[in-house]
Amino acid sequence: MTNNIAKKLAEKSTFCHNRVSKYMNCEEFSTIRGELCESVGSVCEIHSVKDVILRGAGEKIKASPNMLNEKYILRWTCDDKDDVVLIKECTKGSKVKAITEKINYETAARIIDRSTKWLCTSLSPLIRELGVKMTTERLRPDSVMSFERESFLIENRLRITADHGIVMCDYDEKTGIDQHSRLVEPVDNSVCLLQINYDRVIPEHISSLIGIKAN
């Protein structure tokens, strides 16, 4: 009975959403930010975010736009070490479908350490899948990305995010999960990455405001 309850809780913590995105000039976004806060009535939260991106052996960094590509990400906000999210992204063209699951720091550390025996026996289907792919496809931490994220919750399961100051570096096993990102290329601070995360459809007033429509 205990295992069944734990399994249901693990499955409940996993949810799926769609996402479309575009790059936008920060000055242009400042106008949209005001509309989101005033007209739409959303609440804005700002966090420093760090992603550890996992890739398989020999996997190309630039995926083909016409193929369905998968990517696994460990994400946490830098102001809360224990707030970790495991993400599986399925991308085709400009459309992304993401499956996310909240996990604790211990589980994140086991993923970083590639503890496949432990991962493959997890009650979470997503964590088990990750453990299997670490064995069959030699999936491992590949790179780290840091950025500042503004997040606007419009309504249930409709969230708009704007990422600024994105920097990337290769993952360093010596410093591990607590490493800091090193700047690889100059950051264009005049541009932000704008994303709409939604369940089924994007409301017309939101797509008109931002200029993004679902495919």
C-alpha cells in the first residue's frame, strides 16, 4: 500500500505543457511587461536560474529542426538550493513540449553522479527513464546555463517567462553540481528570450500582445 501511494504521488508531481518562444529586444519587452502587470493582472517573480543540460554520447549540440529531439535538464533557482526541477523537453521546429517534475537535492545529486542503479529503481517514471538512457545512451551532464528569469503567471498553467543575460559553459566534473558558470561568449544584454508555457491554447489577447501563436 505504501509503495502504491508513493507511486501515485510521484506521478502526480509530473505534468506536461507546451511552449513557444521568440527572441525580443529588451526595450520592446519593457512595454509588454507593463501590459502584463497592469492590463492582464499577472504577478511577476524574478529569479536567478541555473540549468545543467544532459546529453548523450556523440549527440549534436545543434539539433535538426525537422526532427523530434529530446533533451533533459536539471533546473534550480540559485536562491533555493533544494528547489530542483527535472525537465524532459521534446522539440520539433519552434514548438516544445516539456514534462517537468519537482525533485529534491539528493535526487539531483544522484542524477549528476549517474547513479543508474538507484535511478532505474525510482518510483518516478521520468527518473527511471533517465536512468535507463544513462545506461543505453551514455547520457551525462554536458553544459551549464545561467540566466535571470522574469516569470508572469497569467492563469492556471499559463506562464510567460523572459530570460536575460544568458551565459553558458561546459560542465566541469571537478566542481560538480555547485559550480558557477563561466562566460564563454559575450552576452547580448539588449535581447531576451521570451516564452509562453501553456496547456492547450494561448488566449488571443496574449498572443496578440506578444506576437506569438502556437503552431
